[in-house]
Amino acid sequence: MIHQRLESFLNKQRCTLLGVGPMSVNCVDAAIELANEHEVPLLLIASRRQIDSEEFGGGYVNNWSTAEFARYVIDRDKKGKILLARDHGGPWQSSKEVEQKLSLRRAMESAKSSYRADIEAGFQVIHIDPSVDIHGQPDVDEVLNRVFELYEFCWSQAQQLRQEIIFEVGTEEQSGSTNSQEALDYTLNAIQQFCKRNRLPQPTFVVIQCGTRVMEARNVGSFDAPVRVADELPAEIQLPKMIDICNRYGIFMKEHNTDYLSDAALQWHPRLGIHAANVAPEFGVTETRALVSVLENNGQTQLAERFLQCAYDSRKWEKWMVENTRATDRDRAIIAGHYVFAKSDCLEIKAEAACNLKGMGIDLNEHLKQAVKMSILRYLHNFRLVRAA
């Protein structure tokens, strides 16, 4: 039913579906409100670092466990427009599994525990992504075997719980380049044969490398590049061929790392026939910038400085830096801001700021939520999910 509903919506709207990273409470609220206001399906794509089960200590977004997050969303999603999606589930996708240097077998067991909690909580889209391996680089067949094991496990759990789920599969880490047609065809054929043999439903989405990659606060992939990338077909030539392969197998193509692309590039998504695309860090950076701006513009400079220091000290910006970066400490703090929203120091700063701004007629969280809404709306308009009035 979920697959059929999405297929019907895509055929009617000729649009690209949007996956929104749940970067904060305000971001989650913004997505729910927009989906219900415009009556369009939106996916909330929670990575394991953002949201995970109580067993794994929850995640950095509001310190929510999987069950708490799902309950919050389901209670507020009055029209049932939000699809709860696990983004990048799989072995070593939790930082704890990496820190503990788990073996493959232990990491697979750990991933299954997380998936079980997802399905129990009511997640509807399960992304199976075994592309991370801290002990080596497995070949495509080994990766596919891991996909099959996790796929079968999740389906059996869903059947036991009488929960409807659909699958998203991805077998490569995002590099900013594009997939080869041969590799995609091989992967989809192997998955189709596996599903037929085991009488399982085909995946709804497959993740395709589309020439998108987020570093710092920009997209450094080839999709939006004005200059052609050496030894790589441009996206407007390569992607239609990839989409044709997906259509032949009856599987929707999903793009990750769509953040910061230009309006012109985003408008190409529905034209090319890209079925769905994920955006996450951009919404967190949008909210961080809005927070710093409203503080600095309303005499709360000291609170802004305290927040920026807290964000910088987290060092969560490190993985986003390009080589030979020119990013300032302020730039780094803004990139890391959403990681510390739920930290006690930041909560104290925000509480004090909210109190001070209220006296000036400003509702801080409403102000931040509106900023994120505008950022999400840019995608909804360009993806033809929401038509201009």
C-alpha cells in the first residue's frame, strides 16, 4: 500500500519526493506542519546518529530514542502525511559500533537490534546500507549478501509485528561522483533475483550516486558543477540512463546529499525523473544561522558567542571540512550548531534567550521553525510537490 500510494502520487504530480533529515525539534515540527498544510507526503529520514533505540543511548536530536521520536511524530501528524524512515541503517552505522570496533557478526547483530526497534516503533521505510566496513573493503557480492541478510531479517520482523514496511537499498558510500550503469544493473538484478527466490517484495528505492556530496556548507559534487568533471559523464546525460535502468526494474531512484544545490539544479530533478532526494545538514545550518542572527540582531551578542563556542568546542564540524579549508572558527561553529541543540549548555542559552526575546515580542522557537520551513519550502517548490500560489 505504501509503495502504491507513493507511485500514484509521483505519477499524478510528476514530482520528486523529499526526505527531510530530523535535525532538531523545530525541523521535525516544520516538516510535519508543511506536509499536513500542503497535503503532500514527506519522509523524515533519521540516521542512527540522530535517532537510535534506547539500547544505543538514543541520538543527538533532542536525546530522543527511536520510540520517543516515532511517538512524537505520529501524535502530531494529524493527516498521516509523514513517512518515518530509517536512513543509513546497517553495520557500523552507529558511532558506538565503530568506537567498539565490533566484528562483522557483532555489527550485523547490532544493526538488527536497531532495525527491530525501528519496526516496533512504526518506521515505514527501512534503508539497508552495509556500505561501511571498518575492517576492509568488501566486494559487491559480499555487500549484497549483507543486504540480503538484513532485508530478510527486517521483513520477518515486520511480518511478526504486522507492520507494513518498504525498503530502500544502497551498496556504495556517497563519493560525489556517479554510479556506473553496469554496476547498477548488476546490483538491481541480484536484488530482484533474491526477492523472487525468497518471495519478498522488491525494494521501493535504490540509492544512486548522482554527483552530489556535502562538505562544509556547500555541495561539492559534480551535479551542480559549471565545469565538467574529468572521466565522468555529466549528470544530465548519465542520470536518465540510470533512471531508465531503475524504471525497468520497477524501483524508484533516490538521491542523497542534495543539500545546497541551486534552484536550477533542483528544478531538473522532476524533469529528469529523479523519484526522491534527501536533504539534511542544510536544514540544521539554516536553523543555526537563524539562531545566531536573531541573537546578534537583538542585543544578545553574549549569548550568541556562548552558543558558537559550545558548537565549536563539540568539534562536530571536523568531518565536514574540505582539504585546505578557508573556513573560519565561526563557519565551523555554524556547521556544528545543530549537533549541540540538545546539550544542557545550549538548552540553558536558548532558555535565557527565549526569555529575553519574549520581552521584545519574539517567540524564539517559532522564529527558528519558520526559518527552517522556508528552507524546506524551497525544495517543495522546486520538486513540484507544492505549486506556487
